Amino acid sequence: MVRAQPVRFVNGGPVWFQVKPLQRLESLSGTWLGHDISFSFDAKSKTWFALAGVSLETAPGTYALELTGETVAGKVSGEKLSFSRKFTVARGKYPKIEVKLSVEGKFTEPNPEQQKQIEEGQQVKKDYLNRVTLEREWSGTGTAPADAAISAVFGSQRIFNGKTSSPHLGLDLRVSSGTPVAAMNDGTVVLARPMYFEGNFVVLDHGEGLLTLYLHLSEFKVKEGDQVKRGQVIGLSGGTGRATGPHLHVAVRWQGTYLDPASLLRLRLP
Ligand SMILES: [Zn+2]
């Protein structure tokens, strides 16, 4: 039996698969939208589960979760079982309100020295933001990084100095400078350094391909390599990097794909 959260899948949304096989399995793995997924077993509920997602670019349609389980050694040892289940992805309703933001020219028309810093930053992000650490550190439903109102939702279309930019790939929270920023779940600090666009930037790796990103901080409270607990203060909010003013931009990545942080916080996870 395969179940999932949320009831309705949308592009840009995280999903939570739960599989309760009819027989005991040694392992369970799967593929979903071109991603390899490994499932964890919860002995109490006899359920295998995995966190996954649907990229913003995924077209509405029906997609199959292909599963392969290995049976527990016994009468038929090491037998492989395959099954699949289809899920429908609907188009997420993301606002198309055009917000005219004015940022400094160095962000829209960088000079050669600034261009070099931007390229260095792109390399750092390529090196760190697509990693998939198999071991799971996160557990349970995440914690909001700050108790604050949302000022910009995920997926909205933005315009910088009259030029249409990429969709907003995170969630903006309205906080003043110096507000403590909490880790959304347990994890390891993979980045805690200043970057050109992101400003003071913290990235946490929660395992199983899940990363959370915290941008524009005024101060770091962790360093790269630190282990953090859910709710632990990792920095103070600010307006560093490409920001029109102090706010907290948080983002969620799963296996290299940006997902809606607000939807992730709504999933009820064990
Ligand atoms: Zn933002």
C-alpha cells in the first residue's frame, strides 16, 4: 500500500511517501521524476517512508513512483519485488503579482571584479547545494525559522529594476535586523560564509537530500561543520547581499530542486 502527503501534489511542492508492503522487506528504493529515493523503515508502524518533491518546472500530469523492494532472506531469499503507483501533479497556484523592487546596480549590472565574485559564488553553490547525504538527520515536522509574517511567498514572479528575474525560490519573512534565526530541523552546517547575492549565507544539510538555506543574515551563530538541533539559533537576520531591506529569505532544496518551505512545514512528519 502506497500513501502520500499532501493529498494534492503541485509543482514546487514537497511530498512524503509512505509504503506499507504486504511482506517484510530488507530494503526499499524507488525512482520519482528522475530522482533515486531510498526509503527508511519505521518498525513501529511497519512503514517505509521517504521525503521527495516535485520541481517547479515539472509540467502538470501523471507520474509514476517506481518501487523496488528486496525481500527478507528466507524461503525466497533476496527476491526483488517491483511495483509502481501513479500520482497526479497539478499546477501550483503561485502569484503573478509583479513587485517592482529596486536594487543597487551592482546586482543587475556587475563590473568585472563583481562578476568574478558572482562566478565564484556560483561554483560554491554548485559544489554544495546539490549534495545528497544518505543518512537522515532531520526528524519530525520542521520549525519555522522565525515567528514572523510572510512578505513574499515561494514561486512568485519578481522584477528587479524593470527586468524580470527568475521566480522567487524561497520564502521571505518580515523581520527586522538582528532577529534570531532558527534551524528548521536537525542538521550539519555545510556553508556559513558571505556570498555576493545571498549575503551572509547559512546552509544546513539535514540528510536524505534535504537542505535548508538562510540568506541576508547580519551575523553568524554557527560555523561550517557544526551540528545543529532543530530550533537552534544559527544567525541573526539582516539585509546583506541582494536585499532591498532587512528580511529573512529561507529556501528548501531536495536533491538539487527548490521546494516551497511553507508546504514543507505543513507536512506532518514522524
Ligand atoms: Zn526572498
